[in-house]
Amino acid sequence: MTDVLPTSPLLQERGAVAGPPGSPDTAVAWHYGDPFGEQRAAAQRVAIVDRSHRFVLTITGRERLSWLHTISSQAVADLADGRSAENLDLDLNGRVLNHFVLTDLGDTAWIDTEGERGPELLDFLRKMVFWADARPEAAPGHAVLSLLGPRVPDLAAALGVETLPDVYGAVRLGDRDGFLRRMPWPTEDSYDLVVPRAELADWWSRLTTAGAEPAGMWTYEALRVAALRPRLGIDTDDRTIPHEARWIGDIAERGAVHLNKGCYRGQETVARVQNLGKPPRHLVMLHLDGSADARPSVGDPVTAGGRTVGRLGTVIDHHEFGPIALALVKRTVPADTQLLVGPMAAAIDPDSMPVDDEPQAGRLAVERLRGR
């Protein structure tokens, strides 16, 4: 197995422009010549996005789910056939190491994650097997495509499916190798295809002929930022805990951390923050001043009055909102604070501020013990 996924063959498609140098998206198309038109297609019609730089692995064995349940943050021991979940791998201090999507289908659990993080996640899984009947293996022969937009149902015949799955559901692609999975983001109509890498060009041709419009990762990223969904390693740093990145919640809540399970490393931090404390930072969306000559970069400090109050994540141009970004900002920073990121003025989108005023069970118990 190679640690570096190959450049996508779909970069040979007409108009394809590779992802920016140095970004995690250099192996796939960033756009096909009309970035905003591609975003509108994904929002209003149906677009197809090459995400074949995702790292795909499989886990087989009759104990694959019960074993994975004990070492990750989501409750997946009873995950039904044809169902999916988002999940996290944390370190001992509760900091996020990996975010991945799991789909169990037949006798195999499929996992896909960030390309650069995949080998590390696979290595961790292999080391944690011990005596369980679970066999994690890389699946470089499979790759991910995404379909976005309200007209995805028009592609059912081309996909070889009778009905589309509901959110986190998955169905096989007729008599062909692979499956279709529905996701709750980056739009309300988002689907992933996991198909043989050797058939990427065939699937691309089949689906574009059926009406899907080519769109690059610029489109996917813009819609993801607008949906307030973080991307590991870009919108997170080595200090990020799940509460900061909006990953708390069970499968029904569309989260990646089940609060009523244990048996995974980092759970103490999750429980402590949930019951007694507050996360030091939270993820928000920023509106950026598009009149600046230069753009800030991932990891740049977010400042207020000359003081660093946050860390910048994804910076992207959205077809409706203009320049926007995700940022991890100190929880104490008010929504109307005037901010700077690099050369640009920035403002927090007030609708992106998380509601953080519910009393915590652990804190209420402490107060009761103190007679308050």
C-alpha cells in the first residue's frame, strides 16, 4: 500500500483545474472553469464532485462493529446493515486525531477519511485489534465521488437503484461493485458513491450523460463551510476537542460522539466538558472583507484589538455569500466583535454562534450538593 493516493484520472476531463498547490486537494479537480456556476448547479440542480483523494479502508470479521464501538467515539455496535455513521478517533486527552465516515454493508464495514490521515488511522486500527475478529485493510482499489443537489433522484436509473437511501442509509449499485450513501451535508441533498477506482471514468461519463454537471472541490468546500461542517486538519488543529468542532451528538443527531457510551480513549475529556465545563473555543463562520488585495491562509491568527482570539480554517469564495471562512474562536468573543484575519476585516455570522446557555447536569449536581 502506498501512503500517497494517485492523481485522479478525472483531471483529464475537459476544463479540469487541479487543486491549489500545497493544498490537500491537488490530486483532484478544484473547478472546471466556472466555480460559481458549479456551486449553483450543486445547490439548484445536480452536480458531481471527484473526491477520489479520500482514503478508503475496509473492516471485515463478525466482531468488526462491536470492536470498533470500543475504540471510537460513536455508538456503532448495533449499526444496522446498510447504515452509516460519522465517528472520531481521539487521543488520551480527548483531542481529535481522525474523523471518518463508516458504512456497514453486507459483511464489510467501509470507512473513508482524509487522504493524508488514512494511513495513520489504519495503523491505529490494526494495532487495536488484539483478539477481536476484525480485520482492517486498505482499499486503494475503491474511491469516492459525491453527488449534490435536489435533482439527484433523476439519476436513479443511471445509478442502478430503485429508490434513494435516507440520511446515513446506503444501497448497493444494482449488480455493480460499490454503493450509494446519503449524507446530511454539505447540502440537504448529498450522496457519496464508493466505487472501484478503475471505474471512475466510466461512472463519471455515465452520470454526466444522465444530467449531473461537473463541479470541483471548490464547490464542495464552499457548501461545506456554509453548512458549518469542519474538515480535519484544516478547520482543526492539534488542540481541537469534539465540542469545539460541533461533532457532539449520536447518529440521529448527525454527530460523531455519542455521550452515553464509554470505552474509548479521550472519553474523560468529552464527559468533563459536557458535564462540568465549557469548550475554550467554538467553530463559527466568518464573513470576510473581499476588497483586500490578499487572502489570509489556513492557520492564520484571528485577532481583535491586536489580541489573538482564534485560528482561521478554510477560506473560500461562495456563490452567494462571497468570501467566507471557518474559524475556531474563543468562546468569550461576542458575535459583534470587530475581527482581523491577516490583511482582511472579518465579522462573525451571528447565526453561526452556537447556543451555549443550557445548564450542565454535572454543574447542577455540584450546586445541589452545595445546597444552592
